[in-house]
Amino acid sequence: MNFGFLNPNKGILFSDQITNNCWRLFKAIQPREFLEDFSRADQTEAPNIKCCTEDFNRTSLWVVFEILSVDSSKERSNLIQFFITLAEKLAEIRNISGMASIISGLNNSAVAKLEKSWKKISQAKKDVFDYMTNIVAGRNNYAEYKDVMKNIGLPSIPFLVVILKDLTALLLSIPDLLEDGGCNFYKWRRMSEIIHDVISYQIIEYDIERDSDISHYLTKRIAEAADMGEEMLRKISNTKK
């Protein structure tokens, strides 16, 4: 890994390319996919949602992989700072899904336990990290995230996890029919409102040029992280501080 390639000055370049990929996958989701039962492991009827979920997880693991690929705590600290900056840049261009994937990687236990590396991060940077963590942490049914999304502009990419959780709660906890056998219009109206919100995010597209060098780097390193796997990365983390 060449840290010169992953430096804070390139945060906006990486955020653009991550957003290009996130947008391509998010834009492909079809409304009917949101009627799938997401409590099941097999989501054959929601292939594009599955692709988005897998991309989120792979990007999060890439964060862990990059941080653990260097030898010294100073280098790891520099990379932690880079990824906090990257998450900030993603938030600035309203890619909340991308921001959440980076924050998820930084909160992975294999990174969170690197106390010596985290001590080198400024308090101001930690405060920014904590703020973004709180947005996607899920407290009070993602109240902070939902407050952010109320006034967000377009284009933007929402945090798919929240949408799926809300839809799953409606699908599984509210009956299709009322006690008298009538249709439970409340359930289907709420589901329709949530799906309509998703469609509204898909209307206005990002206009970002592809950077072949950074795109190639991301593709290569994300694949390497996936090949190594989370269990191996946790073992590596046990040897570092």
C-alpha cells in the first residue's frame, strides 16, 4: 500500500469515485424489490438491493484492510485520519450510504481497538467522527439520521439499512388485514410512502467524471480485502496497537 495514494488531499477524489459506484448500484434498484422479505438470507427477488448491501460491506472491510496493512501506529493514525476525512467528503456530497460504510469500517472492532493509533488523532477530528457515528448509530430508530435526511438536497444516496429496517418492521409487525377482514390501508400507505421517498432520491443523478486510476485502485484493494476476510483481519489486529 502506498500511503501517498491515500492522503487527506485526495479525499474528494476518492469520495467522487466511491459515489459513482454507490450511485450506479442504488439507481438500479427497482421499486418492487422493496416488497421482498429482508429477514430472509436469500434475496433472489431483490438482486440490486443485495448488490448495494454487499458493496457497503466490502467497502467497510476495505477501510479495515487499509488501516491494518501498514506497520507503524503513526501510519495507521494517518490512515484513520484519511478515512474520517473521506467520510466527511462523502457527507458533503450527500452520499450518506458511502459515509456510513466508511464509518462502519472505522468502528469495526479490529480498528477501534488500535488505541495507540487513535490517541494520535486530534480531538477535533474525533468530534467529527463521533458526530457522523451518531448519525448512523441507530439510536431512537435512527432519529438523528432521519433528521438529517429531512432537509438534504439532491442528488443524494440514503442509508439503505434504515429503509430496509423500516420496511421489514411494516411487513412483519403489521398485519395485511384488519380484524374485520378489511384491507389494512395504513400498512400499504406507509410502505408506499417509504418506496416513493427512495424513488425521489433516484431522480436527480450525480455528474461525476470517472477517474480511472482511483477506480482501479479501489477495485483492486476492495477485492484484496474481501479475499483476506474479516476473521483474518481481526487476527492481524491482535498483533497491532
